[in-house]
Amino acid sequence: MYVYADNAATTALSKTALEAMMPCFQEEYANPSSLHTPGQRAAEKLAQAREIFARHLHADPREITFTSGGSEADTQALRSAAALGARQGKRHIISTRFEHHAVLHTLAALEKEGFAVTLLDIPPDGVVTATAVREALRPDTCLVSVMFANNEIGTIQPIEQIGRVCREAGVLFHTDAVQAAGHLPIDVEAMQIDLLSLSAHKFHGPKGVGVLYARRGIPLVNVIYGGAQERGKRPGTENLPGICGAAAAFDEACANMEAERAYLTPLRDRLIAGLTAIPHTALNGDPVRRLPGNVSVCFEGIEGESLLLLLDDRGIAASSGSACTSGSLDPSHVLLALGRPHEVAHGSLRLTLSGDNTPEQIEHILREVPEVVAYLRGMSPVWDELERGQRPHLI
């Protein structure tokens, strides 16, 4: 049996998305900026895709900008809000310690350009509070950026409450919704979101397509330069096949959202119960306020890289954290922000499910993981010291 349980890293392209893309390669292949009839047909498909995203986000189509992915959308959102703040004499930004590196690295670059950045600490349950955001606000705060749902531990943040705090303070609010879009309801108006980023390949769309929502009246600054596509704010000929596939996948994901949640939540909870029954194992993040397909645990006394390789050998594709940093030997910054010690954070496992996973696959995981953990602990001198009482157990 083969089990793909790394859907937070990327998802399989859906049949619906593929079928939407195929005509754009050999039939409706013209440049949407061209004035001739084929170009205008392509422009119409582009407009239809924009309308789909706007409708499900409760936005206006003119507030939707297509990008190459979530990282570009995050970068453009943060730099646009920072530029607007600078013009108003405000150069303070609030975010959190467990954001995706697309946000954290952009903030680090802005710090070098003279902005002050406050990164909020993360409570043990992995849920930032609106109170913490309110207390961090300053007269010169120009932006708050808090992710909708964490990419590693899956915890869902109180976006509506944070949005209310920001709107009352007159501060722009951005949320990285890459892990949430297509899986959780999003209403940018009701949640008072000013800027939002998402990526198609997280909800069975194609790679290389992202969306930036920017509330009307917020001027976007370019992060690349060129032609007048996307109202001049994102130059380059639009990736029409990818955009059409992304829109079709998003439309399908939103239509099936409640059914998927009802299907995945029991599978997730079965995994959590089975894995946390292994001695000296801890669940990362709140057990309930998390994405329906996310399971993140730490096993004391083992290394996550060894665990992943042995699981792969047994037909289980998983992750030890974010796929964007899986080549790094450093422990996850998310788990460290959560308060996990380095030696515990090294032994992390992230399993993320989709509607393609079955109850039989869950049972396969629960048979294999305890065996692999026991094997790795049996050959670990650190585990031997823990069991002999020469050093204290941390979980």
C-alpha cells in the first residue's frame, strides 16, 4: 500500500482542474492582451476565472490579482502595505513567529530598509489571540500580518477577531491563507481582511498560480516590472491554463468544503489518538482548532529525517515540517516558536490528508509508525540515556 500524506506540501491536480486547463493549450491559447478575436476569448476566460475567486472570497473581481504563487502574493502584499505606511510616516509591522518564510523573509528585508517589526510569541496551543495583536499595536503601526492557518501544525487563527481589531485601529490586515483557501470558509468582508494570499496547488489546482486579494483603494506596488497585465501591478503574460485550472479547482473545493471536512476530521482524529498513544509523543497545536486534514506530532528520542526515510521505504509519504525547508537540518522554526525544545522539535512528523486518503490508509500509517519509532529509539544513544534516567524526558 502507498499512502500520500503530504498534502500540505502539495496536492494532486484534480480531474476538474485538468479538464479546465486542456483547452487553453491548443484551442483558447491566445494572449489575453491581444485585441483580435482569439485574444478576446482568452481574456473572457481570464475574467471568468477572476470572477470565481472573487465570488468565493466575497470580493470584487477588480480586487483579485493573479500571481505565480503564494510566496509572490505574500511579498507583494507586505511590500505594498509597507510602502503605503511609509508614505503616511508609519513604519511598524506586527506579525507572528510562526509565519511562512515568504512572510518572515520579506519582513527581514523590510527591517533592513528601516521598518520596525514585532513578532508575536506563540501560545502552547498554537493560536494567536486578538488581544495579543491589540496590545502590540503602536501609533506608527501600518500592517498586521497573521496567517489564516499554520502550514506545519495546522492551527486556525481567529482571523475575524484580529480583523476587527485592525479595522478599529485603522491598520491594514494581511493574512496568508495558503493553507486555508479551499478548506475553510473565507469572507474578506465579514472578516475585515484587507490583503490575502493563496496558492492553487494547495487545493488540487496547478503549481505556479497564486492569488492576491487587495481591498479596493489599497495601492499595490510592483515586485516585478514589465507590461500592463493585471492592471499594471503584475506584469507578464498571464498563465491562462494555470489560472483556469486554479479557478476550477477552487470552485470545486469550495463546493465540497463541508463534505471534505466531515470526511477528514474523523480520519485526522483517529491518527491523533493512535500516534499520541506512543509513549513520549506530543501533539503540536490545539487538537480541535486545526485544519481537518492536519496531524503534527513530536516523538522524543528520534530524528525526523530518519523517520521520514524509513516511512517512505514502507510506502508512506510524509513530512517533518514545511516542505519548503525540508532540506534543512535545523529544527522547525514553527515548533521552536511553539516552545518545543530543539531535541524534541527534531523528532517531528507532519501528516496531512486529502479526500483521496482512505480509512485503510490511516490504519496502515498507525501500524507502521509505531514500529519505525520503536526501531529508531532502539538504536538511539539519546533514547537509551532517557530510559536509563541519565537525562530527563521532555515530553
